Amino acid sequence: GAVVSQHPSWVICKSGTSVKIECRSLDFQATTMFWYRQFPKQSLMLMATSNEGSKATYEQGVEKDKFLINHASLTLSTLTVTSAHPEDSSFYICSAKKANTEAFFGQGTRLTVV
Amino acid sequence: GENVEQHPSTLSVQEGDSAVIKCTYSDSASNYFPWYKQELGKRPQLIIDIRSNVGEKKDQRIAVTLNKTAKHFSLHITETQPEDSAVYFCAASSKAGTALIFGKGTTLSVSS
């Protein structure tokens, strides 16, 4: 299967600072990547769809100015959590799909805001 | 948009028994239905998937059935083992390039 790598695996940051999470498709080109957030003991909630070369599409209730998504190349999408607060602490997971196939997930990033 | 409901939220079985998890979806345009197994703190792992042109698919102890008319699909695990204990998620997507929408998950516990 294809490989999607996410970095960092975990990060602790101070309240009010920004954190950038990278998602890379290592062996295929992904025109579309997806960002999910998963709170403890809950499901994966879609935050946004990231399209290479264009603006991301955000799900209802997700603040686009707080969760900045950039998809600068066919193998890299980044999610920046701006002015992070403790309630943003969560498990963030990206996924990428090859054309009409299964989705491949990154290993996730555990964000803790203190 | 798509909405996926999953039941039960928890399921406890004895080793060797079968386990069944059921999901329903709302968007009749959905045509791809994967099942994921997730262990604590790790990424979801695809265990089986089915497309809307197929009614049933089996892979060793795992099978998935799909009823397009009723818009529901189910995961069947036979001869359960303790290592099957995890959280299982169903998901659905409507077309290539669109995101998977997940059910709320089922915590399966297999006791020996």
C-alpha cells in the first residue's frame, strides 16, 4: 500500500502559539488530502479537504482562520493551528487518496496545548 | 452531506464467538464503504472494504455485507481472538476524491 507520513507525531505547545503539522505522501501524488481531528474516545471528524494549488474546503464549524491549510505540492499538505488553546488539544490525522482507491492515513499527531 | 450511523458503540464477546457491527448511511450516492480498525493512539488500519457494485466480500475471518436499497452495511468477524480487541470504524464516501465520513466507532472487547 501507499505510504503517508505525518510529522510531528506529537507536540506540546504553549497556549497562544502556533503549531504546524505536515502530511506527506511518500510514494504517490495526492491531488487531494484530508484533515481529521479525533478527540479521546471519539470518531474521526473531517475538518477540511485540501486541494493542491487551491484553497482548502472547510467543514461547517471549522474556523478557516484558525486552522490554516496549505497544499503547495502534490505530496505535501500542512495544517497550522494558530493561536492554539487547550481545547485544541487533540489527535490530528491526515489522509490521502490515490484516484478512486482507498484512503491512506498518516500516523497522526498528538497535539497538547498547555 | 453524508451521515453515517454505527451500532453498537461497545461489544463484548467471548473468544471464538462472532461479532457483528452495523452501519447505515444517508447519501444514496455513496459507493465506497471501508472498515477500519484503530488501536489506541495509532492510525486507522483498513481491514476490508466494499464498493456498491458488490453485495458481499470476505477475507478470511472478516466479511462485509452491503444492502444498497436499505443503505446499510455490516462487518462480520468470526472466530474472534483477543487481538481483535480494538475500536472499529465504518465509513462511507460518495465518489473518488471525496472524504470518508466515519461512524462513531465500536469498541470490541474479546475475552479469553
